[in-house]
Amino acid sequence: MNVKPKAKYQTWIRIYKLLLFLVISVILFLVTLLPVNLYIRFLSGILALPFIYITFMLSYSIYQFSSFWGNYQSKIHDLIVDNVNEGGKGKILDIGTGSGSLIIKLAKTFPESILTGIDYWGGNWEYSKAQCQQNAEIEGVSDQIVFLKASAAELPFNDNEFDIIVSCLTFHEVKDSENKTEVIKEALRVLKPGGKFVFLDLFMDKKIFGDEKELLNVLRKLGVSELNADKLANEMKLPKLLLHKKVLGNAMILSGRK
């Protein structure tokens, strides 16, 4: 009996980071048990605390985002799809496709649409273009989607090319543009006049995006005709620990039309 393969969607959190902090935590803790100088044991115990905390937060977040427990990654993608709320026709762009979860949801929700997913796969990321293509084939939507490797800071598309653009927790990760507002500007460049956008990111983190009100003013100056902004926590109920500022506490949804 042939068993149909299942699509594999990874969480946003990189497993190698979790393992790195776990190993450091274990090593520092073991030092406290060694028959060495008391000062060294005490110092090692103090140093271990932040690594243990980070390891716990990463483990908890993976647990909540994964499909076998909280499934919050999928729930957040559902929220973005609901915010798109269009007739399902036209060209859709997903910036930061990852392992393909969001773009495949869009393809299944809007079967008459043509979609493009871009990502900068490789490096220390645990996703790949091949994985996205395989997931799309398993889900039966590969004929709707094209996957391209590209940077969100320099999209390989003409001005005004897409009817809908979405992005989930990608802009803050773009390394080849220090000014993250410029990355948002680049996304809006390829959106058609009157086109819909839905962006979810850590927009309330001032260290990354600057002052929230100033960011919204900049977007309005870019010709955005309709702009809605709301905290992710207001849009959906999240576990308390996921509301930590290092996880989704600074997350906000920006949506509207060009």
C-alpha cells in the first residue's frame, strides 16, 4: 500500500540555534559540578542562566509554532490569508516563502491565482527552494506557484507587477539592507496601484523599524491609499510566553492598498 507523503513545513526558529544554546547551557552547568575552584563554579552557574533561559524560550516557541502542538505558525498564516480577503484572481507575491506554508495556503484558498514565492534560501536557514517545490507538489498546487531565489531588498520584478503582496516575519531578517523601511518600500514598488498588501513583522521593535508612528507616516508618503495597523495580539489570542518581546510581543500587521 502506497502512503501519500506529507508536506513538511518547518517553524521560523532554526533548530541549530536551539541546539547551540542547549550545548552551551549543558557545558556551563556541568562545570558547576566539577571539583574546581568555587569561584569558577559560581561564575559558570551565573553564565549558564541566560543560556538556559534562551534555550527554554526557543524550545517553547518551537513547541507552540509546530503542527503537533499549538500550531500557531499555521494559525498566523491563516490570519494573513483572511486579511487578503480578495476574489482569488490575479498575481500574488509572497516575500520570504520559507518552506512554503503561507504561499501554499494562498494557492489553495485562491485556486484561480498565479503565485510567486521568493526567499534567500541557503546560508544558516533550514529551508530550501526544493523543499518548497516538493511541498507544493504534495499539496497539488505546483502548477500555480513559481519559486525564485531573491533578496527582499532587491526584488527581480517590474514596477506595479502584482495584485497582492504578503510577507510574514521576513523584513526584519533581511541582512543586505540596514534600513528595513527601504525593504518595505521595495515590496510596495512591485505592487499595482489599488493592489492589496498584508505584512506581518516586528514593526513595534524600535531597534529594527524605528518609531512606529514615523514608519506609518513614511508608508503614507509612499502613496499608500489605505493603511491599517494593529498588534498581532489584538488580532488573535496568543499564549503569554509568545507575547515576549523577543518572540511575537512586537508583532504587528500592516495591511491596506497602494
